[in-house]
Amino acid sequence: MTKWGIIGVGNMGGMLLETWVNSGAISQEDIMILNRSAERSLQWKKSFPSIHAADSISQLTDYADIIFLCVRPPHLSGVCHELRPFLKENQVLVSITSPFSTQELEALVPCQVARAIPSITNRAASGATLLTFGASLTNRNKACLIDLISSYSDPVYIPEDITRVSSDIVSCGPAFFGYLAQRFIDGAVSETAISKEQATHLTSEMLIGLGKLLADGHYTLEELIRKVCVKGGITGEGIAVLEKETTDLFPLLFQATHNKFHEEKDAIRRGLYN
């Protein structure tokens, strides 16, 4: 039976823990967590009493076969240096952060490595997880990871050169479109008599329905726009505003995320080689 570890149970590490347990993908008894703040580990123990909370890196590495490393990019190399003396060749270290490639990870640790970038949508057993495998990852461990991730998301294999944009879409996308939805609600409230509560409810139901239309394959995005946007109608007037006002919006967004990505990669390199 495979034993699983999580180092860092903040936003994304905690989301993975909840997803694994609540989806039934992994039994609580087969998970050990480790967090810089022991208090946070104890909080998770209250929610999931049968998980194990490690006191040290050595305790976690003695327990887990596959370890998910859920720390922020600036801390990743430091944690890897702490892990290095305790890891064995048959173990797997899985990073969830985009600026750190599998090749860079392999250079730091003596075990097998992979990268699995999650999405907050995984919490609803939906969305995608972005996968990249290290050269030393065995077929057995690859299959084990795929089986786990397939139980709550769509595993999508990506090459290194599209890691950032794929992560923008899959991992950052819910926040981006959540923000746009919030602005959509704010606009409705400011320009009409609808209450924020009513507008939020209607917008949420619309987004859920939109997702179901796409998931069930009723329409593509282009088909959906054509179906709703009747020529000369009200929707067309709204689309005209969007066409005018968003021309540069998303190119600028991707430029900003890629600039930050390269800053983080440069900082990682300086930390590794200086």
C-alpha cells in the first residue's frame, strides 16, 4: 500500500489533503503531513483525525513513498536541501510549483521526481492537473501518480515550454475569472436596482450552468456565443463593449504572469548556484 506525504499544508497543500480524503482517493491512515507551523498540522488533525502529523522531515521521509512538496518557490530549494539526506532512490518527490523544472528538482535530490500543478477546481473533483515527469520516474510510480490524480481531475501532460501559460489557465484561471465575475456583479449592482445578493446568486448559477454545458459537450465556447448572441439583439451590444474594452486585457495579463515567472526562475537560479 502506497504511503503519501505532504510538506506544506497551506492553501494548495491543504486543498490537496481535503481532495484526497473527501474524494476517497486516499485513506486518512495513509497520509502524513508536515508543516512549518505545527499548529496548522494540528488543525488539520481535528478535521481528519486519522492522518499522521510528522514532527520532522526525517519522520515523514521514513513514512512516505510519494511526497508532495507544497511550498512556495522561494522556499523550495531550501526544503530540498533539508530533504536530500533522507530521501531514497525508490521514493518520489512531487513539486506543485511551475518555476521549478523537473530537471532542476532532479539535480537537488537523489530520488525520482515529478511535477503536478493542481487547480482549486480539483477540490470539486473537477478541472485539470498539469503533469511533467522526471527522467528517472519509474513506470510503476508514474502509474501510481496517474491513478491518484485521475480520481479527482483530468491529468494533462505538458512540456516545459508551455508550463507557465498552462498554469495561468488551469491554476490561476479560477482566480482571474472569479475576479471578472465579481466585477460583472459589481457593474450590475451599480447600474441597476438589483441587490448584490441577487446578482451574486444569478451569476453563480449562470457560471455553474455554463460549466455544465461545456462539460456535457452541448456547445463549444464559439457555438455558445453564436447561440446567445442574436444578430441585432441586446447580447450583441454587450459583446461589442467587451470587444472594444478587452482587446489588450489578456495579452497584458499573460505578459505580467510570464514576467513574474521569469523573475522567480532567476531568483531560484541565484539561490541554487550562488
